[in-house]
Amino acid sequence: MADPNATLCARLLIPMALLSLAAGPALARQRSPVVAELFTSQGCSACLAANDLPAALDGRKDVLALTFPVDYWDYLGWRDTYAQPTFSDRQKAYAKALGEREVFTPQMVVDGSSHTGKAQPGQSLMESTDALIRKAAKARGRGPSIAFTRHGKVWVGSGSAPRGGVEVWLVRYKPAPAEVVVTAGDNRGQTVRYHNVVCALERLGTWTGRARTYAELPAAEGALKNAVLVQVKAGGHVLAALAAPDSR
């Protein structure tokens, strides 16, 4: 039985206008976590075990683990109930930036700078992913501060903006575990279990290095949580990230 929140996810792409700089942040600066993005599909038999990775990473304060279901395996006989073309496009942008000839699942992209889809010799997939996370944390430059203001808006501080342009993204995801029973295709009869499954990805605007405040975030709906990513355009490095401390 499909998760009832899957239909909710499909309705959450809400256009939001970029606002001018307003009041400063109400929250103190927090250390930016490394972003680990799992690209997966309900139609991918190899993804069942990999779907546990975000749950294993979620208790860590130094990592923001997100699950992005993609739609390009739908032709195999089962239409993924969480997948969106936008998520597939995001993975394709990573593939181009990372020099990959094609997209595949499962794939874990870490901070937009490295990726893995299989365990390295002598390591589990979790251990391979953790090695990339530690490497990304060491390589992180000094990105801008991010905060959620008392009025529910997003504030990004000043800093050095890399060449190529930088974008600010709103990610809306479901932190509670979600399950989908697949009734067709390669995973017929299997239950797909998710954690931190993304329901919407919305571009808030660009960041040029100057501090500014972006549009008010949508209120909680269906127990979804908000996170903000500041990232180089076209599948580039993640400069900074922050998950909302509550349901806003």
C-alpha cells in the first residue's frame, strides 16, 4: 500500500519570490553538516538495502542525509510513488559535473563533490559512504552562515561566492520513516522503506556573496521538515546546509 503522504509530496512545489534583505537571523550560527544524498528507486532491486543508509546517518549532527527517488526506472513496470523528474534532473547534473557517463541507482552523492554506489574492497557501503563524508568535511571551505529567522524566512550571510554562480535551495522532506509496498516490476511483493524522503525541491534564488533574506518558508504540512542548501550551480559543491530545528 502506497504511503498516503506520497500524494502530498507531489503537491508541494510552491513558487516563492525572492525577498530583499530583511531582519537578521534569530538563531545563532550552527556548524554546517555534510550533505549525503541517496538517489534511489522503488523499481531498483539493488536499492532495497541502500535505502537504510539515510536512517543510519540521521542521528549524526555532522550529516544531513536525504533520499531522492528518481523516475527513470518507471518503465520497468512500476511507477515510483515518490519520484519526481526534478530529482532525476538533479542526479543527471551531478553525473555531468562528476564526469559520469550515465546515472544509476543506488548512488550516494556527498556534498556534491564525490559519490559512491557500491562498497569499496574490504568495506561495506556504509563504510564507503562514511569515508566520503569524512573527506568532504575536511575539504569544506568557509561557506556562508545560514539561519531561519523568527519570521520563518531564510537568511544567508555574506562570504566568497565561487565562479559559476551559486543557488539557494529549499528541500522539504519527511523525517518519519515511510513504507511503500511494491506490487509490480522487479521489486514486486517487496516493501521499500525510506528515511528522510524528499517531497519537494524549490529554488529560492541565487547568492552572490552578499547577505540576504529569502522568502518565507511554507508552514509544516504532513509532518514535513525544511532544509536549506547553498550550492554551486549545475550540480556543484555544497557550500553550506542547515535543517530547520522544528517543523517549519
